[in-house]
Amino acid sequence: MLDKHRPNLEVLARAHPDVVAEYADVSKRGDWLAHFEGADVVVMLQAQIGGIDYQEFVDNNVTSTELILEAVKKNKVPQLVHISSSVVESVADDFYTRSKKDQERMVLDSGIECPILRPTLMFGWFDRKHLGWLSRFMAKVPVFPVPGNGKFMRQPLYVGDFCNVIISCIENTVRTGIFNITGHQQVDYIDIIREIKRATKAKARIVKIPYGLFYGLLWTWSLFDRNPPFTTQQLQALVARDEFEVIDWPGIFGVRSTPFNEAVEETFNHPVYSKIALEF
């Protein structure tokens, strides 16, 4: 496991001491490239998801991919699994979407045969963004704001299911194909928030506020935080009303699609893993 967030690597090392967790910035050449020598499988899932500096998206989504693909070719790694994103088919136009489109195009143009997996919004254990951050914010405030009427359809994907898809690709030596790994339930954003409140027993009152006011609050927040948890670009993506293709990935990969309510319960109430929080 290569990552450049030291505190979270330390959490991983404590939770799973059998896993090699090494600090590395894969957007720059370094000693980390030695891990590709003799490797049987590379799972490429590094990504800059949020932020306000476009160069960070270029570094972490594009430049890093160029170096990894080069290392895979040089060391003749027999199997690669690439984690793309459903946003490559989104109507949104933001830093994340642009850089993920560039990244997937690089993988396709590389000539390396590999499955390309496009997950939708993911949630689950150790989620420092998305639903994990929302749950921690909800626990701290008396009022939880929701933009507009909150009826923005999402297709959330449980990370446990997605991990099983990746494992299936490795164990069954899936060599090629683009697969839209979309959550099988359509859930409005406000209902996601209500489900988090139910599962965590949070006391916060859910309040709808005008979209413009919500946007202005996020913009103001970004003036004081270089790494805001939620940006105006992500807000625009939330309301873009994307609907992604649903395929029979449970049948294709031989895994179960966990119902949303069950997955939320497991995420926030597991006796061990739900208590582990990663640093934002």
C-alpha cells in the first residue's frame, strides 16, 4: 500500500500489521518504484477527489498515472486493475471530472490490457470524505444544512461490495473491459442524510436552505481552508442530476450487492471498524 498521508498510513499499519504501508508521493519518481519489481498485480486507485488547486488534481490523478503505467510496462507486471470513476460520463465539468477523464484516457492509450472499473459515490468504513465526513459533522452541530430541497438523486456504492469486485478481478484474472460499478439503489441526497442520522443516532436537526446561500457559505469557507471538505465544484456536481448505467456487476463478478440501509448500518455500527476514523 503506497500513500502520502502519514497519519492514515499509521492507522492502517495498526489495524492491519500484515500489510506493508509505505509513505510515497507517486506523482514523483522515488524508491517506491522498486515495489513494481516482481509484482504480480497492481491496483491503481490513487486519486485527488476534492480541493481548490487544479495542480493537485494533475499531480495525483494524471502525473502519478503516467509514472505507474511506465513502471507496469518496465517491470512487465502481468496484471493491472484500474479504478476510474463514474464521473468520466458525468455532465459535470470540474477539476476532478477533467483529471479523471484524462487519467482513464491515458490507461486506454497505454496498450496495457486491464479491467477499468467506474464506481459511483462510495461510502463505508474508513471514509474520511463523503458520508464519513458528513456523519462526523452531523455529530458536532445542532443544525445540519441541506442545499435546496435535497432531492438530488445519488447511486451510492458500498465500498465493501466494490472491494469484492476488485478481488474478483484479481482472482479471476479479468484482463479487459470497462465496467460501470453503479450502486443498485437510487437514493436522494436528503434521504442519505436522514439514513446517516438514523444509524448514528445524531441529534442534529436537518434544515433545508436555499442553494445560493449554501453555495455562498461554501465559497466563504474555501477562503479560510485550502483543503475544504466540500467545495462549490462538488456542490455543482451534486445537483447535476447524473444517472449512471446500472449493469449486473453482482452477476458478472460473482459478488453481492448490499442493500443501502444494511450497508449504512454496517458502516456506522460495526463493533470495531466503525470506530476507526481517518484524518481528513
